[in-house]
Amino acid sequence: MSEQQDPNLNPEENQEPKAPDTPLEQFLFHQRRALEETGKALESLLPPGFKEHTQAAGNEFATGFRVLIDAAIDEIKKASEMEDPEAQARAEQERAAKSKLSVDDDDDTASSGKGKIKVELDD
């Protein structure tokens, strides 16, 4: 039983899906199958690394938008802090807490030989 599989183990994998009974259901069934086969045909035309690089490009594209949106959110927060004195005080406390944490983190990383590089952009 080297190349043959026992059909009783996974009967769903070895059977073709049953075609529906009504003409409309049959039409949709065959259209779906045609679309699946077209997708497989197009995929076979592409070089092996295409899918991998396309996925990486999509991830970079999304990351770029995340950075842009995060920057916009920060700017909106800064603008709202200018209007609300209480929010401004809370923001200053948060910044102080973050800077204290980053100083503590920098001390830990300096002793381990793995340093962090902090880059600030001018507005």
C-alpha cells in the first residue's frame, strides 16, 4: 500500500463535490469551478518567488500607511492638547513616564551590548 491511499480514511478528499440539482445551482457550481481552475492556471504562469515578494510588498505597503496614520493621530492629539489644559497636563505626565521608561530601557540595553537608536524627526 505504498502509493494507494485508503479511501475510507478521508472520503471527502477523494470525492468530487456533488453537482446541485437545479439548473441555476448547477450553473453557479460550474462557474465556481471554472474560476478556481482559472486561478490555478494563472498561478502556474507566475515565477516561484512572485507570491512571496508580492506578499512582502503588501506588508510594507500596509506598514507605511500605519506609520502615516500613527503620525496623523499624534498630530491630532497634540492639537487637542493645546485646546484642553487638562489633556495637556495628562500628555506631559505620559511623556515624562515614557521618557523615564526609555531611559531605564537604554541603561539595560547598553550593558548588554545591544543598543537602541532613537531617531527624532523635525516637524
